[in-house]
Amino acid sequence: MTEKAYSKNITKICGLLQTEPTPEVIQGLHEGFEDLSRQLRAGPFVEVFEATLSSIPFSALFSLLTAPDNRLITSVATVTGQLLKPVTWPMVHQTFEDHIVQGLAHPHHTVKTLVLNQFLKCEQSTEPFSPRYGPHIWKCLEGKGDNDVSRLARQVLVRLCGIGMALDNLLDDDSIVAVQELLDGDESQRFRAYDVVVAAARLSDATFERLREKEIIDRLLKEGSAKDVLVVMNYYELVPGLCKSAVALEHLQTAGVFTKALDLVRVTKAGTPAGGPLLQLAAIKLFTRMVDVCGASADGFLEKHPIASELAALATNPDTPANLRNSAVTSIGAIGSNPAALKHLSTEKTTLAALATTYSGASGELKIECLRAIACIFKHAAKSGGALSQTCFELYEQLDDGEFLGGLVKEIKKGLEESCIAGLSVIQNMASHAWGVREIATHESAVELLLKREPQRVKAVQQWQFATIQSIINAPQAKTEFDSDTLARLGKYVREGPFYVGAVPKVAVKTT
């Protein structure tokens, strides 16, 4: 039987491994491993895998990773990674612990990547993990800019944080020292470390307390006082993730994190934002996200930190810069989409009234943002029903002095895609409420607008129109609120689909 190509190649590699590492030998090894990588991919994998390891043990492969030639290191690392694919994490750990530590400290990114990828196999808290690994994995986050190694190291660390035994080792004293060294670096390096710190801290109050005791949490909080606007913006991006822990939320509140953020949102007596437009936007986004983080206690958070009234002031002030005014409206909609937060807004009243006032005088992008905010509130309040549905009805009655639906029909008829979609989404979400179905049914122009097919409109608008009608006829109140003829027309529309075009009658042409 003719010797297979991979066997010849393995024999060639073994021969070269027994000779002095001259430039010619290193070149030959590089070419041999390049060929072996292709042969492993071409397969049959198991056959080539077994033939390779029966002649070239892993120990030999790992020793080649210290060769003085980057091309050879890369080709050997590629082959080693292919051979390690079917090897489980416990076996990798048991057999290659020393090599793993050496590989994590290796100067070549390919070797670091090879080793880091092995940690992604670690899935259960019962699997073995060495305390030697932690500091070395953390150090893979080093560097001024993101690169393949730092991104992979962050992924590995975040994953391992969710595994009990691994987390303990990633936060032992040696690892904490490595983290503290990272936090002495530049912004990019610090925030890579902070990403992982937040992922760990949110897992339990005990983990948060350990990181706080080691002063790592407070180092993060100090970033909120940085002079660099981008640093503060990045800091605010991390805060909501940190507050998954009740203990963390209380610590941040005591530290004045949200009081300071609220000060950034407020407009000074001179009419300018205290922290500058970018910081104001970042602080608004922080509060918007915090409402969902707090969940059922969102109303308590809003009571303690009255962001709603500040958003109302920004939304209704015509002198507010357009982007901030739009953001304030968007935030009102996002906050109102949380049932507990909407309950607070229904009691506070100022903010929903401000949304209605802003809509009545709005045009262009601001009007679209108002419609999106209204649709968001109507949609999520429907799931809770009862008092929150009544809150939505009260908001509806304030819009355009009770003439909202008529004005909305006119807005949709203008045919602008974004306005059409935003307006139709409001009507669709109105259909989730008993009062909404009643209002639609008694508004003839709204019904006719929905039933009128306009093939020239973009498909997205036609799909929204179809979805809105579907929501209406699926509403429990549809049969009692609509007359039988209208209900039949709505049902026919749904059966025909969103893009139906009726037959066009042919015109007879007289011939002579």
C-alpha cells in the first residue's frame, strides 16, 4: 500500500526534530507543520490525529513554541490547537498545567491565543483549576489598545467568573495584585479590567464585598470624577451592570454616584448643562438603564433620585439642544416602559404631562421620538393592565387636547416612512388596551386609513399597517367595539396579507 502523504510528512518532521536547528531545518519544520495543518483539516481527522501524536508528543510540540522563529511558532501553535480540539479541559489541565502557565506568559500572541482558547472548555465548577492561572490570565489584558489577545482574555475571564472554583482563584491575593497593576495602566487597559471586575461583582454580594475590601470597587468609582469626558462616559456605561447586586446599589448610592449624575443632567441657571452635553447624555442614559436594573424597586429608585422631573424640564424647554431634547423624550419612554417606574410617573404626573406638552408642539424628529415614547409606554403597560392601563388612557387624553388620533391620522397620511411607522406602532399598542380598541373603533378616519392599501408605500410601512390590523382584530374587545361590516373588512385585509394588490380592470380600447 502506498504510504499516505500525512505519514510521509510526519516522518519528515520527526527526522528534522532529531537534527541541529539550522535555518534550513527550521524552514523545513515550518513547511512541514504548515502541510500537517492542511492535512488535519482535510482529514480523516482521527486518523491524522492519531498518527501525529503517536510520533510527535504534545511535549515536543510545546517545546517548539519556544523556537527562535516566529513563523515556526505560528505553524506549530496552529497544529497544536487543532490537536487539542477534542481534548477536554480536565485532561488539558492535568497534562499541561506547566505549559499553560508558560504559554500565558509567552511573548507571541499566537501562543497566548492557543492557551486562552483552552480555558473556554472549562464549563463546570467541579472541573479542576489551578491558582497559578489567575494572575497570568489577568495579565493578558495588558496593553494600550485592544487586540486579539486582550479581547480573548476578557472573554475568558468573564466566562470563568461564572464558574465558582475558577472565580475563587481569579480573586485570590495573587490575582488581586495583578488586577491592581492593571488599574495603574492607561484608560484602555483599566477599563478592560473593570469590565471583568463588574462581571464578577454582580454575581454575589460576597464577591462585591471582597472587591470592595481590596479597594478595587472604589478605584472604579473614582473614574466618575475624571477630567476626561470619555473616561466618565465609559464609567457610566459600567455602573448599571455593577448594580445587579443589592449591596452594590446601596454602596453606590451612599457614595453619591447617582446624586452626582443627577447634577450633570440638571441645567444651570445660565441655561447650560452642568457637565457639558456629552456628560449630560451619558447621565441620562445611566438613569434610563438603572430603572430596568432596579426592576420592581424602580419606583423607589426614581423617588430617591428624581430624574423624571429633570427629563420633563429638558423635554418641554424649546431652548434645550435638539439632541438632548430628543434624548430626554426617549428616556421618558424607556423609563415608562417599566411597570414599576410607570406607577411612579402616574403619581408624579409632571413627566407624562411634559411628554404630552412636548408632542403637541413638536415637529420633525422630535415628534417621531415622542410617538416612539408613547408607543413604548402603551405597549408595556398593557401587560400589567388595571391602573397602568388607566394611566395610559389619561396620557392619551392629554395628547393634542384630546384630538390625538385625528392628528395622528394626518401625520401618517404625510407618507414619511419614520412618521408612518412610529404612528402605526402607537395605534397597534393602543389595541392592547380596552380603551384603545374603543377609541380606534369610534374614529372613522383612523379605520379608513388602516384599511386603505397604498402599494407605493415602502414595504416596512405596509408590514406595520398589516401588523396593526392584526393586533386590532385579535383584541378581545374587537367583536363588541366594531360593527360586523368593519370587522369583516379588517379580517379580509389580514387574510389577503400585507402586500395584496387587487385586480386592475382592463380598459377596452376601440379599434377601427
